[in-house]
Amino acid sequence: MTNNQINFIGWILFVLSAIGFIIASVGHFWAMFGSVFFLVACLVFMIPFFRKDD
């Protein structure tokens, strides 16, 4: 397993945990805000995995 594969699996796990936090925080504005913000941050960190190298 390469380092990129391990990093990608780690980010997938972070995204899944963010989705779990979103589900758990339904009905609580600030908790939902933080959870969505965490999910967006995880997705931003995953951008390099999907970009083509020049």
C-alpha cells in the first residue's frame, strides 16, 4: 500500500466521521455549522487526490 493510498483512506474516514457528526447534530445550529464546516475542510484537503499532475 502506498502512502497516497493510506492518506486517501484516512481522508475518506474523516469524511465519513464528518457525515456522522452532521447526522448527530441535526436540530442544533452551531453543531451543524461546525460539522458542515469540518466536512467542507476534509473535501478541500482531498482535492490534490483528484487533480491531474501537470
